[in-house]
Amino acid sequence: MSHETDKMIPYQENKNGEINPFDKIISMLNRNNTEYQTIEHEPVYTSAQAESISGLDLSQGVKSLLLKADKTFVLVVLPGDKRIDFNKVKAVTSAKKVRFATKEEVKDIMHCELGACYPIGSFLNLRTVADPSVMENDIVAFNPGVNDKSIILKSQDYVKIASPEIIQIRE
């Protein structure tokens, strides 16, 4: 893996005050001297599509799902080959009702399109819960707020940068 600072532009909000997640994530990785690799590819919208592009195992790709738990949003992160257990998310969030965020909510909260949600909610003040199985692989790959790029880094570095709560949320 390489540290790709020469290609990256420091994070800034655009003139409309919107967050550019890709720039923000790259800025966080660079500030923390994290080794990572950025791969450019055709747009992908599912974990299975990302697996075919990256050559990595489905379990190494993490999917990030924005959920609405009652009136609060929570970002859940799990390997691409795992399924979410909504009852466990209800228990973790003390919510009566949990659902996937709408396309509009994803755009408003995460500043990206569906299929491009990223596993780092800290710069959005968004509660992030990662399943322990995310750390079972040495590396993880994820879309960084765009569908045509992936970032690959060590799973321990992901945990260091994202600081998610580690709680079992998979089936």
C-alpha cells in the first residue's frame, strides 16, 4: 500500500458549504500518516460489484449502511458477505423501529449517493457501529463517498481512524 499524498487535495467544504467525503477521508488518512491505496474503477453500487472490480474477497470489502433508528441516524459497518440483524441494531440503539435511510436522507446526511456510503461517520458527528467481523481480515476496502473509487487499508488503521463502536450487528 502506498501513501498517495501527491494526488490529493486537502479537504475543504465546497462553496455551498457541502462536505466532499472523498476529500475529507483522504485528508484524515494523510493527517494520520495512514498507509492506503486508492483504486479508480467503473462505478459500483453493491459489495458484489466491488468484489469483481477489486479482486478482493467479499469479506474484505466493508459495506456501510445508513439507518434511521427511531428519529436518529446511525451508520453500521459490516463485511460485504454479512447481513445486518435489525433486532441487534434495535437493541444497540434502544430503538423501536429501524429502517434503511432513503436516497434523500443519504444525500443530506452523508453527502453521497446510495452505494457510496463510507464507514467513517466521525466527521459528520454520526454514530458509527462496526461489527467485530470487520477486523477478521488484515485489510478492508470501501467506497469513499464516490462509486468509482475504492480505498484499501489495514483493518486496524480503519478502526484507529474511524473509531467505531465495535458491537455485533450481523445475523
